[in-house]
Amino acid sequence: MKKLIIAILVSAASSGHTAAQKIEVISATSQSWSGGVAGHHGVNYSIVIKVGVKITPDSLYTNGAGFQLPHDGYGESMITYDTVDHTYTIYASESYTDPNPRNSDPTKINTASKRPVPAVRQFEGSALLIYRYKKEKHLFVMKKTMEVLPALDYP
């Protein structure tokens, strides 16, 4: 009886980590871009993960910035879920508009810039995904290096 209770406790304690062990990074890319408007530039991120269980991605940290991952399809981030392949595709984007160099007042900065939340999380890897599984928050550190795609230069 004692061995059975210990086995149940060990399996229950490890069950919280099984979701993180089942996450597989299929692809991860970053692509800088510039253009559209003078001084406008940024970086687009795309991460595809395969998960054996249903999770709820919450936020992503990469390249010194944090992104809240909304589920309404609006904002600088977006998540799609493929029910056939059980993959999540996470899109995040940061964009900046440099201040006009002719502006005589350096304190006037274009407030239309969409700057992501500063990353306050410390981690070893190229990205940190925070997600919920069975109503508990879990962390997944992506060790795979992001593939840097050629920069896009819009006219």
C-alpha cells in the first residue's frame, strides 16, 4: 500500500511537467522590416509548436521584449491552432517609428509606436513561452535558435 501511494504521488508530481516535455518546436523565425513610412521599422516573429495536449499560450518573451498573446485576433500578436496537426502558430510583431530628426524638441516622440512590454523574465534560450495547462501556469524555454530571414525593405 505504501509503494502504491508513493507511485501515485510521484506520477501526480511529474504530471505538471508532462505538457512542457511534449512541446516540440517545428519552426521559429524572425524577420526585420522597414518602410511604408519614413523611419518605420520593426521585427516579425513566427513560432510553430506541436503539443500533445491542449494548452492556452499566454505570453512570449524574445529578443529583450515581451508580448501578451491575445486570443481575439487583434493586437501585435496572434495565435492560430491547427486541430489536425495539433500545432500552434504564434505570431508576434514589434514596430517603431523613429522621431523626426528635424524636430527641434527631442522630447516629442511619436506615441504611435507599438513597443512591446520590456522583458523582465530571465531565461536561457531564444524565447520563453508562458502558457496555461489545466488552469496552471507553465514555462517553456525554447532552446532552438530562431532562423533569421532576410530583411524586408518596403518602399
